[in-house]
Amino acid sequence: MKRCHAFEFNDYKIVPEFIRESMPETLGMGLRWSKVYKAAAPYFITFLKRTKAGRILDLASGSGEPVSVLLESLKKEEKKSLRIILSDLYPNIPLMSQMARRHPDHVSFIEKSLDATDIPDELDHDARLIITAFHHFPPERAARMLGGCVEKRSAIFILEPITRSLSSSYKLFFFVFMAILCNPWMAQRHRLLKIIFTFFIPIIPCVFFWDSLISLLRIYTKEELTGMTAFSAGTYHWEYHEVPVPWRGRIQIYMGFPK
């Protein structure tokens, strides 16, 4: 399929907060139940060892739920000295605070807006991370983000739960469908609104399935990712992996290290 960067409702602040909040909550629940990121854990551990990184800046964190899922996929000794800093262009402070309370030894967050394509020099971190969000950046901004890593000599780990293929992505549908049904009852905020607009006026399921379809069409392929980073071949080492997860499809990993 050709990449298509059509609109997602969750990208626009005009969409009511309880609807935008439902999207990452539901996705995070689906990722947790499917355990797809267990397959990413060995690659992330390799990344940490090669970079010797202790402070990781997570970009476009959203609710922070994907970071939480990844942390829970690691063994206790593997995350002993790991600290992940959540950030976002439009930070959701209540949800990020919830993630920080869930992982007090490993998660903190930046309350101010942070543009993932323009990281200030004074922000202290050893490497960068972006989970389930790289596809939200159109090609020119995605290339600028990767170029910023090269310019600052910062390693980066990119993780997506699907590839741009229906045949390898539909297998997550069961977990996501169950998350859509359960999230309104389990949500910490706006619970009544989420129940009403899921079961009585099903706007949230419609928005979620639209955004999920567009996310699938936005995922970058290996050729597109390597094309963005070809300029740095002499100074950076890039690795691409598609990791099969039995009965759940394939996850996509792209990571870069300064040579």
C-alpha cells in the first residue's frame, strides 16, 4: 500500500478532550493485553547496552501508556537504572502523572510543550525513544526529527506495533475491540461521557477505527525510513527489524546509533 498521510481526529485539539483521551487509553490497553511489546524487549535491552543510556527522552508520549507497557515487558534487573522522561507537543498532564505514579522509579515527565523535531540543547538525556507515534509525523517532520538526532549525536529507538500491511495488522483487532468495550468503565477521567459516547452514541468507536485505519496507512516502510537516514550513512549505524509476534502480527523497530 502507498503511504497516505490523511487526517486523524486525535491530532486536532478541536476534538473534545474525552474523545482524544480515549484513543491512547484504548490503544494502550490493547497493547498491554496483546503483549506485543514483549517481542520488542530484547531489542530495547540491546539498544540500552549499546548506548549505555540511563536517561531516555520519550517523544510524542501521548498518555505515556506505551512506555508503561514497554517497561512492564522488561525484567526488574533490566530496568534497574533506567529513567524515561515523557514529553509531548500537547502534554496530557493528568495521564502522564498517572504513568509517573505507576512507575515512580522509572518515569518522569515534562509539563511544558516539547516539539520532537526541535529538542533544546539544555534538555539532559542520553538517548531518544518514540513508541507508537512516529507515523504521526509527515515525511518532512519525520526526516527533521531523525536529522536532529544525527546533528546532536543522539541515539534513537523507534517502535511501532504494526507494519503497513493489513494481513499482519488485523490480528490485533480482537485485543483492540475488547479494549474499546472495557475502557469506558475503567477510565480514570470523564467516565460517564466515555460510556455514553461509546455505547449509546458510538462516536468514540467510529473515531478510533478511523484513526486506526489512517495510522496503518501512515506507517513508514523500511525503504522510506532508510531513505530518510541515507545522508548519515558515514556517521550513523541504522538497523531495521520486523519482528513476528505469534497470532498478533508483526512489530516494527528502527534504531540508530552514532558511529
